[in-house]
Amino acid sequence: MKISVIGCGYLGAVHAASMAEIGHTVVGIDVDEEKVKLLSAGKAPFHEPEFDEMLARNVEAGRLSFSTDFADLADAQVHFIGVGTPQGPDGSADMTYVNAAIDSLLPHVGKSEEPTIVVGKSTVPVGTADSLEQKVVDAGAILIWNPEFLRESFAVQDTLRPDRLVYGVSKDEERAKVSQEILDEVYDDILQAGTPRLIMDFPTAELVKVSANSFLAMKISYINAMAEICDATGANVTMLAEAVGLDDRIGKKFLRAGIGYGGGCLPKDTLAFQARTEELGLSSLNFLTDINAINDRRRQHAADLAVEALGGDVRGKRIAILGAAFKPNTDDMRNSPSIDIAKFLADAGANIVITDPAAGPVLKVKRPDINVADSAHEAIKDAEVTLLLTEWDEFKNLDPATLEPAGKIVIDGRNAIDPQTWKNAGWTYYGMGRS
């Protein structure tokens, strides 16, 4: 089947390559000429495990191409919308790119003898599909909403073997039937593998992604609130989370205290969801505001610990930051807690040195004013305090006895290392809700 994917950022590029991987002929469309040139050469513009190889393999095989010209998608039967919905000044989702993608796509659809579907994958405010459907129908196509549930550093796996497929379909029964059948054909390999498929209306499908992300954000902020209580009482949040997580109604996942969540999804989606509830006149549903407030507070807490550990004054002190990406196995620094904490300390007068195996090279190019070390050993050498803020394996596996800091103080922002090992090597250890 011939497929187009509009928007070749993180979501779109992975989806395009994945659809080619399962046998479709795919063209990715993006307005960024440099990005299209890079992808056309089979080179990934971001770090994501397994993606580089899959991209290169399918470009070389001729199943996957990229273009800036919307005319190149005219013979496709399925068009995925995978553009970003960045956070607006008021916290709401900015729909500029979605609207532009639809407006640029529609003149080229409806030319085929086969039914054409437009598949929304972007995370949008509830009500978006209803507002777009008539425009799509008037152009001779059918709209269906198919939200994405990608985890960065697991994006290829989550696309090819997702834990569920969600279809938001039209109220019109015939359009719903046709769009479902076509999307089933697209995902036949995935469905044959046993992936559950859920059919629902547009609004419910749009709510699934933001509801799931808000729930995950709530679990993270909850355990971080418990970490604050543990710090105040001398309790151990890691042991607390293990005990609570054994309750099968709750589960262990996302009950790990630390410096909070970041990236391009949880912060943006929770704020956009909050903004949408207010637009709907549901301002009393303010729990999302509390969730984000707890999350932001954890960043300041880690910086405050560093200041406290150095006697209240970090001016002129070398501080090592291990990790710049918001999570391991990615180079994504969007809304990264590490970057915020580094800025807090730099603003207080500290000399910051950052290292990150994937984000470090990106940071060197984008921010030449920042001191970026090539390794943890280099960053920690002569540092007065070390903060572990992204739990890369190479940071978790450091032997503290081999490091050469000026001060043996470590702040474990992810509760990722064994406190006793570091204490035995002469280090003063600070954890998040544990000591």
C-alpha cells in the first residue's frame, strides 16, 4: 500500500520508517529541506535505538523516500498526520502545524479510484477531529484518528509491536467502516501479531493519549511527593515504592522518585490537557496544575541540595552534571530536568560541566558557551559536587573509587546508584527521599 506521512520529526520519521519496514511504500513529507536531505540519505536527525538501521535499510530498499513537495503524495491511499503540537504561551496546544498540514494535503487527495483516508496521529485537544472532519470529507477523503503512544528510546518497538491500537472513527457508519478496513490493512502485520485494537469515537480517541500521559505524570509526581515526606521523616522512598508497587491495583511502573519527568510529551500534554479542561468550563479539575507544580519543585530541590552541600555558596565552584537528555538512550533535551538544574546552578555562579553520551555532542553544537565533557571521568575531575541526573548505564556503573573529584559529594537525582558503594569509597551521598 502507498502511504504518506506528513511531518518527519521524531514521531513522523519513526512511523514512516516503521510502515516501510512492514512492507508498505512510504513517502515522508516535511517542509524542512535539511531534514529531508538527511533522511533521504538514510541518516537519522536524532538518536533513537534501532531507528538508524531501519531507516537506512528501507531507504536503500526503495520502500521509503522523503520530499518537501506535497505533490509527491498524491497517489497515496493513506495519509498520516504526524506534525508537532507545541505548547502555546498559555499552555494550550498550538495547532498551527496540524492545520497547515491538512491545508497542504487536501488539494492532493481524492484523486484515486480507491477510498483515501487521512489518519491523525498528532496529539491534539479533544474536539479537533470533529472540527476537521467536514473539511476532509469535502476534499474526497475520510478522517480517522489513530493516536500514537511512543516512548522515546523505545519508539521503534512501540510502533511495530504496540500494546494497543486505537481508532477514532466517524459517526457516519459507512465512513467509519471504510476507514477502519483500510487502516486494518495498513496494520495487518501488527494486528496479526495479536495487538489489541479498540474502536471508538473521535473525542474518546483524542482523550486516550493525554489521559494516559496525565496518569503517568500523576504517578511520578505522587512518588516524588512521597519522597519529600521521606526526606522530612527519615523514611526510604525506594523501599516505600517497592512495597506500594506490589499492590497489583497500582503496580511498580512509574513509581520511581527523582527529579521528575521531562521530554516532549508529559510536560506539554499535561499542560495542554489542563488548558483544554479550562476551555470546556471545567476549571475545578485543577489536579494537573498540582502534578506539574510537584514536578517542577523537584528540579529546584536537586539544585538546592547542591548549594547546601557546598555550604550555601556555589560561586566559582566546579559542578559536574551527569546527563543532559531528559532520559537515557535519547539525545532529546526538551524540558530536560538536567538542563534546568544546570541553569539554576549556573545562575548562582557555579562553573558547570555537563556530560552525556548522546546529548553531549548535540549540546556542543547548539550551546558552545556550555562546558561539555566527553566522559563522566573528565566531568567529575576536580568537581566540588557531582549530580547524576540522567540514568545512563555508564553513569550507573561508575566505580566511585576511580574518580578524581575535588569534593566527594554525589547527588543521585534518579536514585540510580547504590548508596553504600559510594559511601564505602568515601563519598557523601544524597538521594531523592533516601539517604
